[in-house]
Amino acid sequence: MKPGTHQFVRAVILFGFALFILKLLISGDIQKFIAPRMMPYVYFTLIVVGILGAIQYFKTGDEEEHENCGCAHGHDYPRSKVKSFLIYALFIVPVLTGMMFSDHVMGSSAAANKGFKYEMRNTNPEIDTEPSTDGEDIDPIELNPGVLTPKKRYPDLYESMSEANVIHLTEDNYIGTISLMEDHMEEYLGKEIVMNGFVFREDTYPENQIVVGRFGISCCVADGGIYGVMVQGAELNTYKNDTWVEVRGILNMVDYNGWQLPLIEPKDMIEIETPHEPYVYETFEFSG
């Protein structure tokens, strides 16, 4: 392949990646891959890749000048067509597949691999878990200033949940609300709760028990996991996995693998359409 051909192919690859990113931005499908707080990096990448593609496309220069530039290394392109094809295919195939194939929303099959997330308390060996010497029952995690508890992450949400008679889970407070419920269950027992999500059940669940949840993303879809609440009641076996539902019920508590977790005793449960934005994203308020 001639040097000009190499430059053209490389420009096409860079423009292809730029167009792929632009497609995701215009369609809104980018939200299925990354959290909104990562968007500035996406825009930066789009601009840089576009500029590099333009530079590569309009790149000109004399081969002899490159060969004698005195930089102690060569500027030769691969001469083998097969080798060049294989190298460029590593970049072209992802662009083509990204353009051609539709996006897939993660559901119960992905949740079965990841499991649903809950607050992992007292799992850090550096945290002092010895009982208080003065006889008071004090949570060692709360005493450790280096541990960012849900109460510290979501101070405003914690206050509003404590005052509310009905807890509503929205796209904005979904992860924070579940984290606070798991960490301060005793404060919310008996309160009414309204939430939506898709149905997920593990093989070990009884027929009258499911999880209603949504995939939560911190940075990108790779770190996503299902954040949900267990629901226990009659006739839940009629709801298949991946069915989107809205449930209204009373908060209680259940033992799950040795963890005390929130449980909804449903009063009303209906099927709903899949939301336009099926994922929820992690946000922090922080409190000193």
C-alpha cells in the first residue's frame, strides 16, 4: 500500500469513530453506555478525534523529508497488504458493528450475572469493629470519618425521606433512596413506598418473591448493577422476568444471605411501559 493510501484509511477510521460518537449523541443512546457526568469527556473525545481525522486526511509531506528527519527512527508504513488489512480491521470492525447493530438494554439476564447491589457494611478490615467500651451501641462505621456512608452522601435526601410519609423513587433519587433504606431500615419500616423497575428473580427465590429494580451506572455500563428492592406477596409468579412494573406497598424487612434488607409488601402492582431512560445514575450530595 502506498503511504497516501495508509493516510486515507487512517483518516476514514478516525472519522468513523467520530461519526459513531455523534450518532450516539444525536440519538440519545449514549446514555445507555455512560453516566451523564461523563459527557464532557465524550464531547472532548469527539472534537479531538475529528481534528486528528482532518489532520490525517490533509496530511502531506515528502517521503524523503521524513526519511531524513534525523529523529533516529523510521516512518515506514507496513508494506504487506495482508498485515495492513488485519491491523486496520481491528479498528474498522468495531465502528461498523456499532453503526449497524441496535443497542440492547440490560435486563434480568445481566442482573443474574451481576446480582443486585446492597450496602456492604462492615466488610472493610481496616474498620474497627470492636464494641464500644462505654457500653453504648454505636455503629463503628459512623464513627470512622474515612467511611462515606449513605447518610453523608445524601444528606438532603436523608432529611426529606425521614419527614415524608410516602417514599417516591424517581430517576434522580433511585440509587440514593435504596442506599439509605438499606442503611437506615429501622427509620423507614412501615412507611409507604412507590417505585418502578423491571422484575428480576434469582433461582433460589420462592414463587412469592421477586426483586423490582433498575440498572444503576456510576461511570459507564461496565460498572453497572441492578439496584432494587425485594417484593413479597401473592401471585407474583405471574410477572415474568424483564416485565416493567410499578409497585406501591409498605416497607418491611427480610433476611437475605445473612443481610437485613428492605422488603415491600405490595398493595398495588401494575405493568408499565419500559421508560425512555431505563437506567438510573449515581449522584452524590456529600456532607462534611
